[in-house]
Amino acid sequence: MRRLPPVLIEDGCPRDLLSLIRTILAACKEISFRVSQGELSGVLGSTLDENIQGETQKKLDVLSNQLLKDILLESGYVKAIASEEEDYTVAGNPDAEYIVAFDPLDGSSNTDINSLVGTIFSIMKAPKDKAADDQSIFMQAGKHQVAAGYVLYGPSTMLALTIGKGTRLFTLDRTHGSFLLTEDKVTIPEDTKEFAINASNQRHWLAPMQNYIADCLAGEEGPRKKNFNMRWIACMVGDVHRLLCRGGLFTYPEDTKNPEKPFKLRLLYEANPMAMLVEQAGGVAYAGLDRILDIEPQEIHQRVAVTMGSKNEVEICLDYHK
Ligand code: AHG
Ligand code: MN
Ligand code: MN
Ligand code: MN
């Protein structure tokens, strides 16, 4: 089986981008090890701190963030980083070519139940005319990402990666510590009978989403005339991985639970990299009626509605919103 570096070199991946990706993966391998040790590595449970998102930080959120931050800043490959767990962007090497936004540990509510968690990353070119400590360095639409990926810490540790030439899956071979190519050309089927949504928020959704899900649930007797299955892992990496493996629709829609926070998922760390992976696999990704990758960010922790996955099903869902 082919290892990651030669696969990317064949695709024409610049050497410094490849080195940056390998740097991120070095931290992910360490996170993978700590996650797999569970209680034995003393990293389960919460801290007493709250992050900028207003969430209580898990010990693994803090540890994963520190591992990624340290290795990226020491590497010299990044001009700046932005993380879900950091209040502000952090400046790196002023001469570096790239910037990285990341969600160090996605699905942290799953840490204490030995269920799926992951790391999500987004790589963009660093604008030459901006200082490394200028927050606006990250105000670029997702279509400008040069690479995006996630590492899923599951029964096996897997990497989904795109450098804009399709989406590939790699599996971590623990005997060598290398990522081996296990799916060369991920293709999301256009149709599906599976959706993923946190149904406990149903009463807070807007009318179009209420109607769309109600029609899915009505099954063969309803207007959709087919039976749907529902899956929800509560870890976006796990839920998007299912989209890449067998299609489906994943959504975290706008809701009215907290009028100050109508959206849950973050544009830079979650929506953008996942949208690139999904589009590169033939799927589509929207925030409301806007293509996620076209959104011009206004601030680093910006949140958006997310609906992504199988093209035809996502478009049916969008039709309810028009
Ligand atoms: P994070 O753990 O990085 O804060 O992200 C959690 C996100 C995402 O993974 C998932 O889709 C969603 O939050 C789960 O939210 P619910 O609490 O509504 O299940
Ligand atoms: Mn979080
Ligand atoms: Mn997350
Ligand atoms: Mn997170």
C-alpha cells in the first residue's frame, strides 16, 4: 500500500506544503496515542476552564491544542495559526508561506464515553502584505484553502485529505507509524436515504428545516415516498466520515434556542475544511442558501449553519428553504 508522501508528491504537492501536512500529522499521531490510552493516560474529564466559544474545556481539548500549536509554531512552516481553543490567532514565522486553522479535538463530548473524536485542519496561503499577528490574515473564503483534512480517532485512526485533487482516505498503520492510502478516490453518492441532525433541537429549528425533516420521517407514506435512516455521532468528524464512506446528509441548522447564537459550527475550523473535503468527493456544502466555500469570514470564531453531503438530497433540503 502506498504511503502518504509519494502519493502527494505525484499530485504535484509543493514540498513545503507536504512538510506542513506531515507536521500536523505528527501531532495527530500523538493525539491518537493519548486517545487510545484513555483513562490510562490521565486525559479524560474536564478542566475548570472555559474557552472563547463558551464551552467547558475537556483535558483532551487543551492537550490536543497544545500539541498542535507547539509543533506548528516550532516547525517554521506557518505564519500564523487559529484554533477553536485560542482566543486570538497566534503569530509564527513571518516569512512562512502558510496559515493553518484547526479544531484540535472535535466531538469532545465523546471523550469520556470512549466514542469517536477527531482533529480538523484547514491550510491557506499566508498573504504576503499582512503581518503575522494581523488577525485579518485569516479572512479568506474557504475556496482559497490549499489543503484540508481531518484525522478520525476511531477503532482505526484515519486521515481524510484533499489538496484540491479529489479526496483520499489514509489509515494509520501503527506498526510503522505511517498513513497508508486506503481509498484513492472518495465519491459521495448523489442520492441517499440517511440523514444526520441533532433531533433534540427540533422545536428550535426554523420552519423549512422542520418541514424537510418531517417529510423524511414520514417515510414511504409521505411526500418523499421513501424510508430514511437517521444517524448522529455528535462528532462532526465521525458524521462527515460517514458521508465520505456511504453518502448521506449532515446538517447543523440555524436554531432559535439562544438568539445570540443561532449557529453551532465554526466556519474556519469545521465548515470550511469539511466543505472542501465533501466537494472534492463530489458532494455539496451549504450554509443556508450560500455555498460554504464562498463565504468571506468576518471574524475567526464565526459560526455558520451547515448542510452538506449527497448532492441531490442536499438540494432537496435547500428547496424547502427557497
Ligand atoms: P467541538 O467538540 O469541537 O466543540 O465540536 C462539537 C460539534 C460537532 O462535532 C458536532 O457536530 C456538534 O458539535 C455536536 O453538537 P451537539 O451537542 O448538538 O450534539
Ligand atoms: Mn469545543
Ligand atoms: Mn468541533
Ligand atoms: Mn473542538
